[in-house]
Amino acid sequence: MLHAEIEISSFLKARRAALDPADLGLPSGIGRRRVRGLRREEVAQLAGISVDYYTRIEQGRAPAISDSVLDAIARALRLSGGEVTYLRNIAVPRRRSEADCVPGPVAGQTVRPEIRQLLDAMATSVPAMVIGRGLDILAWNALGGRIAFDLDALTPDRRNTALLVFLDPAARALHPDWEDKAVEVVGNLRADSGRHPDDPRICEVVNELLARSADFRRIWEAQSVRECLRGTKRLKHPDVGDLEITFESFRLPTDPDQALVTYTAPRGSTTERRLRELAARPAAARGPAATSLAV
């Protein structure tokens, strides 16, 4: 993760800029506003703290911030549940240096044999995979691999949803709603970075994407923290055509940093028929590898 003071500063600035003073019953003031959204003075007023203290918090200069103050700021900025969690995670009492964000050895993430058995049991009808910290794809079943991309052809460090969505040229062809997918991925990655602010793998992924993808930089700087664990997505699969799939993410109770992600379609739907067709195809009959389906 980046500097804690940089993260909290960017996050709070983005969140107050996103609010309309009129929606909060605040006066427009004399003359035109010089900033978009709320001023620091207005956030401080709504939170019931001094302007000086809020300024020090936003600048990353407050050595320790109580839960009650964080809650007050969250209410003032109308933060969502995920955003409140993220704010708490980055409002740490110590200051980090650049060395804290130097990528180090990737901590091993092991998928339990029982989870792999579950993946295999669903292999002929339900595409599924296990996503770990930093959106790494840790395990998958046969149909999960066919509906996404050739994971076996990738080295472990490239089996990552965010890297594939932003850096694989085939991603935009696979995802007709690519911008929505990209925003979803960034929201999930930022939420994960809040839970694990010192994780070297997350730092490695974020740094690479900041350096290589202008789209990632644009969306990352918007400070979205909307973790998406279920929903429906459209795909243009190179072998079987258009798919409309419902995904669900299940946090594993004994492995909370991992999520089992499943993909299904309504019984009797065109997508279900196409999934059965895909499952019945020999592995050698696959078309060009597609990109990330994972959350």
C-alpha cells in the first residue's frame, strides 16, 4: 500500500469532493465556491470537531484517531459500510515510509484440499474458482478455466484478476461492459488493500497497474471502495458466444482471505445451454484464451 498519510488524504478529499452541499442543507456561501463538494470547515462542522483537527487528520498528521471521531467523520461524509471499514484500516497511528510499499516475497496462499474437492465436484456444471488476497486466482475447476482463460499457461504471479482485466488486450472483448468491470475490480482491490495495508502482493499489483495502466490510475484515484461480492455480468465468450452469468462470492470461514466464486445461469436459459456445451467440449477444442471472469 502507499503512504498511510497519502491514502487517507486522497480518500477524504475525494469523498468530500463527491458530496453536494445543497443535499446536506449547507448554504452555498457568498460568491462562488473555490472547491468542488464540501470544504474542510464544513466536514469539521458536520463531524463536530475542530477545523484544525480535521485538517491534521486529512493531511495524515494526526498520530492517533479515536473510533468516535472516525465514526463522526464517516457520518459527515455519508460513507458506505465498505468505505467506513477502509477508513478505519488506513487511519493507523504510525507513519509508513516508502520502504513499506516495496514489493517483497509473496506470502503463500494455500487452498485446502476440501475446497479443491468442492471445485472438482462442480466442474461439469458450475464454473468456480477461489480468489485470494490481492485478487490472485488460487484455484479453479475445469469449467471455471474454460469460461475464463487458460490459467495453466500463466505463471502464478500473472493469475490475478486485476492484472488481467487492465493489462490483457482480450479483456475488453470478453467484457462488453468493461468500464463497469474495471470499476468493480478496483473497488474490490482497494477494499482488500484496506484489510491488508502491508501485504507485499497487494502492493506489487497496485504498483504495477499504476505504472502500466492509465485506466487503472484514473479509477484508482477516484477512491472507490465498493466491494462487489455478487451480481450479474455479460461475457462474449470466443467459443460459445454471449453469456449472462450470475456470480456469488462466499468467504471461506476458516480462510477469510479467500473467497469461493461461483457462476451460474437460470435453468433452461440460453446461457445454461451454452455452459453445458462448453463443459462438453474437449480441452483441445477451445478457442483463443479469454480474459478474467473472476471477481
